[in-house]
Amino acid sequence: MKQISTGSPFEATMGYSRAIVKGGWCFVSGVTGYDYATMQMPDGIADQARNCFATIRAVLSEAGFEMADIVRVQYTVVSAELVDALVPALGEALEHIRPAATMVIAGLIRPEMKVEIEVTAFKG
């Protein structure tokens, strides 16, 4: 088993890994829209999602996976009213991959967070 970290302060304080690789699987924990280099969060949900996917792409690469290996995605969105603004960013990242997907409307741990994206990738 391989643990991967982005260096996010949340990983250390909350006791989790950004991703775990086990066999042909890569489980990427929920990613929010921070730019982890600057700890800045964009206001718009689409830009937050783009940051999420940039982090996911980097984590998958470090783990030896690609975006095309994503087989499942879960989106947590803080309000159904934000979904229409989010959809273009989802299509940009995944329209050719088309993994199984679930979208949940629920609160997140910080008020600036509007979306969290979790993926599972498989190579085999």
C-alpha cells in the first residue's frame, strides 16, 4: 500500500492521506477547490472544480495513474442552485472519460468550500 500526500494542512490535522494506492486501485480522498500552493480558494464553483481536478490529476500522476483511469467520481455540492454553474467544469475534465458518478448536496467543513470531488481510479 502506498500513501500519497499533497502537503495540505487538512491531511495532517485530520489524519488522512490524499490518496491510497492498493494493487491496481487508487482511492483519492475528497478534494476541495484550494490552490494548495497558495491556500487560496476561488469564489466561483467552476473555478473551485478546476482546482479540484488539477489536484486530482497531480495526485493520480504521482500514483502512476491518469485521468483516463478514473472509474468512479463523487461530487459533494453545498447547494443544488450551484449545479448549473458547476457542470461546464465537470464536462471539461471528464466528458471523454465518463466514469460512474454520484452527486450529493451537503454541507462542507468551511464556508468558502462549494464543491468537493472524490475519485477512484483503476488500472488493470
